Amino acid sequence: MALRLLAARRRTSAPGGSTGLPRVPRDGRPLVCSAEQRRIWLAELVAGPGAVPPVTAGLALDGPLDPDRLTAALAAVLSRHPVLRARFAARTGSDGRPDAEPWQTLPAEPPTAAETATLVETLDLTPFPEPEREDIARGMAVSAAGQPFDPATGRLLRLTVLNLAADRHRLLLACHHLAADGASLAVLLEELATAYRAGPHTVPPGPESPDYADYAQWSRDRLERVLPDRLAYWRHQLAGAPPRLLPDLAPPARPGRAEGRSTATAVARVDAATMEALRGAGRGVPLTAHTALLTGYLMLLARAARTAEATVGVVSGGRPHPELATVVGCFTDLLPLRVKLHGDPDFRTLAHRVRDALAAALTHAAPFDRIVSAVAPRRAPGVHPLFQALFVEREESTRATTGGTGSGWGPGLASRPWGQEVDGTAYDLTLAATTGPGGAELVLTYPRDRFAPGAAGAFTAELADLLRLLADNPDAPVSRLRTPEAWRPAPVLDDDLPGPRPAPALGVEDIVADAAQALSRPIGTASASASVIESVCALWAEVLGRPGIEPDDDLFALGGDSLAVVRIAARTEDRFGVPVPAGLFFETPTPAAFGAALARLVEEHHHG
């Protein structure tokens, strides 16, 4: 896969051929965060706790499970990976005030048994009727995964044990993305199985073994050297890209915020023969499953949006040093992949276009929040910048569920993957493709208040159909390979409705927009408004380091980013004495508009 090739190239191109990572002194002082951690930290400062869903893994265990032994095994795993108990806080700026940039402080001592026990929640489902327990367990897992973490407390991991019977258990491991990624969970589950089987006598890494804090410092030092050239690439690559991809999928019958879960999924499968034919469509070099599936996804998204191009988010990163292979932490970031479908290419041509774009994007990989700042797109509340559709490929692995190549969890315990979901997404559509010898499973996650279940299901099924058509006809122009497009909304005329057409319920974006409009109404004399706007201009100029900001200048066009939004909000509260929601900046991105809204906030605060 492209990510593994890129990681190999990084290893072989290390200065002097060395793959060793410098060790960061452990003297109790706060340590730098990685760029990946910084992105997640800022996202939650702007959008609130839980804005970035946790990374999770589910496991089914059949046989007698010893809860005390499991807790002791978890303590051994925690002692090996300090990042799982790191505490995160904002730095203190030169003016003595908290800044938005994060620090992490590692634990000084291994976890105690009592501390570890607080991270394990055991739920007994045996009082429920036996046929209902599995469904109840899945619902409880969704709820458990949705519980936010507090990075300031050093509790970034949670293990939920659901007992369906004395010999039937479901485990959910959930970690904050500040401390882990998907590959890290495979490491954690393997170590947890080993410690449970062999006993909790694992010794923490010695001074010669790196951990995530060493990677964080090394990667930040390296980033400063390569970032300017990489951001220049992204400014050029994304210039003129449409501001938003709007797939024309049928909305729910009752638009507005859905009750209960905010997201749902639709599933389809692609057989092994189709995947083999798709991979063999490369000219000279076989395509990866990643490239083949991504090409089909881009094609269908462009059709759904009625455009000749599409920008999709892909996962970047990986462990760039061999000695990081078993280190737990967040090594992944996001990249926008822009692909044009001009010239009505066939699948072979388009797949090579996608592969070249992906290789260029990975070569110029940069922290996503820095790319957003460099490109400075028009921002809107609730809309992910640069791309609104995400593609994630996962490979089938028994390592994460059976305990690796050893004896698993020990005699009497059989393990297997247990599917579970996380409720929440920052994107309109997220396609997760799990590939293996049996083919590929496509899981589409979507907001329930945006798309109808039938439309999402039809989109996923037609993606599988399209991939089969492409496999059978790799040299045919893609415009000739059509699917029924059953996901499009059916045209409805007002005259066809039996009664008055109900007004759609307000969504989150509508509420924010209405609030911003209300806050922007004139509130007093022109001189009072001018005074507030002048103060806003000065404050923005101070934070952005750009003197001469005018009332109609756009914050994001000036280089404002999530960090700037958080800093401006904090200093505005200090200056005017009222809390400012970060979302307000996206609806009122100029000093004139924001100043009017701020004046309204101040007036309501003092006379409310």
C-alpha cells in the first residue's frame, strides 16, 4: 500500500542512513506534542470535547474471563506506553496567559491497581433475555465509545467489558486520538492478550527504547525544515478547487436533527474476483486495493455532485522508524486528494491519475491544520474544510483480535473480531473499506439528518456495482459505465403533495446562522459599533501579527486558523468579559460582522 511504501522511503532516506530516534530527557517538564496531536487538540478546542471520535476496537471472547487478571494485564500495558496516561494542557505564552498550543506531561510512576481499575467498566447483561443481549451489547458499546475523554486528567483509554453469559464476553477498547491510532490498537490488544495469558510481569521500556514523546519531538523538529516547500505545493494543488462537494443523495423524510444516534452506516461487499481484476488493471504495475477502491469512490462522488472533479480526504502518515513499530500513539493525519475526471478517461487511465495524485500528496504530506491555514478556504460552521468525504482502507488482521502469533488469550479463551460502531463524524460521507483474501467490505458512515438511509444504502450498493463494471470493462470510458443512481432524490412537485408542505426542521448550521444573524443586528449608535469594530481589528492584528487589518478583511484569508480562532476567542473574553463561541467566527469572519455580533453579546450579557 502507498503508506507502507512511503514509510519505507522515509526509513531509507534518514540522514546518514541512521534510523535511531534521539531520546527526550524525562525530567518531569512538559514535552512538545506532535503535529498529529496538535491537530486533534485544536479541533476539540474549537468544536468541543468529542469533536474527534475516539479510536476503538471490539473483541469477542468465549470462555471464562478473570476480571482481576484482565485489570492487572491492562496495568502492565499502561506501564509500557506513557502516552496513554499523559496529561495535556495549554502552554503559557510570553504574556503569562494560557496559549492554545498544547504541552504533554508524562506520568512519573507506573499505574497502580486502583488507578487501572477506574479505567475498566464491567456491565452484566445476563438479566436481559438471551436473544436480545448481543444487540444490547452493540448499543452499549456505541454509548461507551461516545463518552468524551478529558485530556487534562491523563485518562485517555477506557476498557468496557460486556458480560453476555459466564462464558461469553464482549470487550470494547476506546482511546482518545491524542494517544492512539488504529494500528496502535492492534499493538495494545496483542500486548493485553500476552499479559493476560503470561501474567502481568511486563517491564516498561528502558532508556534505550523510544516512546511516542521521542517521536513527537523528532517529527516537530523535522517538520520545521520541510514545511514551507510542502505548503507551497498545497496552495498550488488546491487553487480553484470547489469550496464544497455536495453529493445529491436523497435527504431523510423529516429533514433536521434526527433523534437518537447522529450517524448510521450502510454496508456492501466486493468479491475477491472483482478485487483481483481491479488490481490487475494497472499498466505494467498492479494497482493496490487502496487505489482501485478510491478510484471508484471518487468517480461515484463526482457523479453524485454533478462535477468533473472531486476532493476526498485520505489518511496519511505511519511509523517512519523500525523501532516505532510497537510504539503506541497517533501517527496518522489527513490529506486532501483532488482528482479531475476531465477527458472521460477509462478506468486504467483514471486509476493511474489517482495513484499519481496520491503519491504526490504523500510526498508533500503536511499537518492538515497547516494545509488549511495555507490554503485559507472560505469556512462555514459544521462543514469540514477542503473535503467533506473521507476514504479509509483497513486490512484484515488477526493480530489485533487473537493476540498476535502467540497462544492468544490462553487456554479456554477463544477470541474473534467483534464489529462495533462509533457515533459521530465530521464528514458528509466516510467510506471505510476493509480488504482481505475474501474481497472488500465497504462501510459508508453518514449523518442521519443529512441523508436518507435508503439513499445511503443505494449509494454503497451502487459503488460495489460500479467497481464490478470497472473490473469487467477497464478500457471503456467511465461515462459509459452507468448505475441506476437510485440514491438521487425523486423530483417532487408542490402540486403532488396532499397538503401543506411542512417546513424543514432546523439543523445545526441553520441554528448557528440564525444566531449569527440575530447577533449582527444594529444595537446602538454608529460610534459605539465603530469603537467595538476598531477594537476587534486591533485584537486580530495582534494575534495574527498583521497590522493594518480593515473592517471588511476576512479572518481566514488573512491566515487565521483554528489556533488563531482559539486565541482570539480567549483574548476577546478577557477584553470584553463575555465568552465567544468559536463557531461565530465562521459565520462572521470579518471585523465588521464579528464586531456587531460581539457588541450584541456584550449588551445581552450586561442587560440579560
